[in-house]
Amino acid sequence: MKIGLLCSAVMAAPALAGPAEDYADHCAECHGDTRLGGLGPALIPETLKRMRGPRIAEVIAEGRAATQMPAFSHELDALRIEELAGWLKTPLETSPVWGEAEIMASRTLDEDYVAVDAPVWDSDPMNITLAVETGDHHVSVLDGDTFEVLDRFETPFAVHGGPKFSPDGRYVFIMSRDGWVQKYDLWALQQVGRVRAGVNSRNIAMSHDGKWLAVANYLPNSLTILSTEDLSVGTVREVKGKDGTPSRVSAVYQAPPRESFVLALKDVPEIWEVFYGPNPPHYGFAHDWRIEGPAPNTTPFPVRKITTPDYLDDFFFDQAYEHVMGASRDGKGGQVIDLVIGHKVADLDLPGMPHLGSGITWKHGDTTVMATPHLTDGVVSVIDMDSWETVKRIKTEGPGFFMRSHENSPYVWVDVFFGENKDAMHVIDKQSLEIVETLRPAPGKTVAHVEFTKDGSHALVSVWEDDGAVIVYDAKTLEEIRRLPMRKPSGKYNVWNKITFSEGTSH
């Protein structure tokens, strides 16, 4: 029986009183009859297991500050709340259908949105920085020169993955864990609209021409491609391997020179390349891939499937987007896949679960190196991008998650996100590959994620706490300049650095 029918049956039959009925009475109006979300987020295991902070039972009892989630401790006793929390963690009886019809039905374009011919503020439009505040689901829009807050707008619940800017820097697209995609006009400081592209989603990527937005979904197993102009559906691709095995999409990335999106798949050992350009290439010499559809030049968004020796969860591309570095599922290494020939060409010596999606590159002597933190080891690995050999392992005070630099900076910044030294931020010299400073701006608190201003003169660091802050540093002297109080700020994203693929910025 489908969940929607179950909820109706429970409401009609008091004999079935229990958590399902409590959900129908108190939760369904905001979270949907099928638990897939509405005004509130989806209440299913795929989304709830990613919820940080208070236990689910506490949220039901006490509500959530700065949200529309009320407290139910007066309507439900402690036992019923615990039973309801447990019931919400049970899987749905059937996989949800979320195709083009459902996506388009969710789309809303703001009637009060008015486009403007120029920004309504006087700041440098290329030096705008967004700070995502996960504590109360907002984004602060910062002037990158003065660090004044130009606007602070509400986002969908539990933003995940980096926002993506249109090529002119005017619009930003933001995605939440439960699949909502928000379009916001930075010039007008107004939301344009929202659409729900999936039920449980991972991240988004934008085509180099700014026309298409790809959404990677865990639930259902699909890739959704949206028009950036009006958030309408370009296509919804069901994701199945060559042998028919369904797969979640771990992540989607833009490959600008190839006019394609590249997908990391969770459940099959394949890489997918989805072309959005008018003339996708022909790879007639390769034997282990196929482009779906009658003909590559006539099928919208043709798909190329490349077999890999192992499951690859995380990607990093070389500068030409001809090679992709992937982390192996077992966390003991990685592979280099040549996207032109569709085969593995090298192994990577990367033990300790590298976070390749946070990797960066820079010139080191006569070569280009790539560096990545590790999620389980206190080390930063530095790899030669020509030989694919590990140049050095830089020991840190614990496992890290994010690292950043800038072409105008001599330093790389990397956090120690996991473990007892989470309050540390290492500053590494790009040429000596040695830690030259360890900052501790908020002892005992999580310090993470660095973003630079357009010119690289300042570095912005998050104190990742509910009563946190964004700290502005002089990127040369490493002196603190200013603190901006914020609610659990996570990522910061500078318009210029992101749209120009600035060195030192993850792409």
C-alpha cells in the first residue's frame, strides 16, 4: 500500500492509532501525505540521517528556532513523540515517483519579482561573496570590498553543495538536500523562483553557457536538467548502469571544454558524461561505452557511459578536463580516467579517504600540482599532475574537509574539520609545502572553509557554530581584520572566483 493511501486509511480508522495517525494529524499538512515534503522538508531516512543538530524527537517536541517548525510537546506526550520519531526513520514502502510532471507541478515563480537593468547596490558585482548560514537556513550577501551585508535571504531547508552562478554573475542557484532548487537575482536582491528537482539530492552543476542546471539525485535514481531561464525541465534521466542496475548519483560536475556534465555514480562502476552542446563528439574507437539515443547529434542530452575498474565517489579534473581523478570506494587509493579514450590510465596513491572535490591546483616549480585533504587521516596529499605521483604528504593535526587558495596568494589554507583539533586552520606555503602558521581564532570551536576575495587580498573563514562568525583575514599578513556574526556559517562563495574557475577554488 502506498504511503498516501496508508495515511488516509489511518485517518479513517481510529483502530490504527499510532505514529502514522499522529503524522497525519500533525505533520502531513507541512511535510506532505507521503512524507516527501511540502512547506517543510521530506521526512524520510534519506534526508533525516543527514540532519545535524538535535535529535528528531527533540525537534518534534521543542520545534526549531527561526523556522516554521512548531513544538508539539503540548499535543503529544514523550512516548508518542519517540514513536513518531522512530516511525519517520522507516523507509517508504515504494520508491517515490518524481518525474517531469511532479517537478513542474512544484515550480513556483515569484509574482512580485521585478528584473532590474543594473544592480540596486553600488558594490563591485564581481566581488560579491555569499555566506551560507545553515543555522537558520539563510544566505548573507556580502560586499567583497567592505564586507557589509547587502541582503540576507531565506533558502530551502538544509542547503547542500556549492551554489552556482550564471556566467555574468547575476543569478545564483542554490540546492537543498530534499531537492529544492532556488533561483535568486543578486542584482535585484530578490528570489526569482523555486522548483523541486528531486526528493533527495546531492549537488548541482551549471553548463558553461549558463543555459542548463544539472541536479544529481539519490532519490529517485535520476539526473534532472533544468532550464536556468525559467526552471522548467529540460530532461529527467533515469540512471541505470549498462547492465540495468539502478544507481544513485553521487555528484555532477561541469566540464566546460567538453560541453558536458560528468556524473559520479554510487552503485555502479561507471562514469557518465551527459552532453548539452549542439555537437557532442563521436568516440567510435572506444568499445566500453555507448551514447544512448538514435544519434548523438539529434538526441537531446546524449549520455556516454564509461566503465571504470572501481566505484568512484568523488572527482577532480585536470585543467584541460581530459582526465578525471576519482577516489576509490574503499578509501585506499584512486584512479585517473582519460575521458578521451574512456579508460583508466593511472592509479593514485591516496590512502585515507581523500576529499577530491575539495582539491585545488597551483604551479609548483616546473609542474602543476594538485592537493587534497583526507577525511580519515591527518594529512594533505600533493600530487604531480603530469606523472600522477605523490610529491609529498603534509602531516596535519587531524583529518580535514576543505582547502582553498588564490592565484595571488603564496599560501594554501586547509582546515582540520574532524577530531579534537577542529579549531585549527593550517596555512601552507605553496613552494616549500610546509605549514607556516596554524590559526586558532575560536578555541574549541569548529573552524572551516576558506574563501578569498576577488583579488585574493582577504581570506574569509567560518566559525562553524550556531553562534558563529565569518572571520576576515588579511591574506598576506594573516592578521584578523573583522568578525561578522552569523548562524552556523558553512561555505562562502565569491562570484569572480567561481565563474572564472580561479586557481585555488574547487570547481
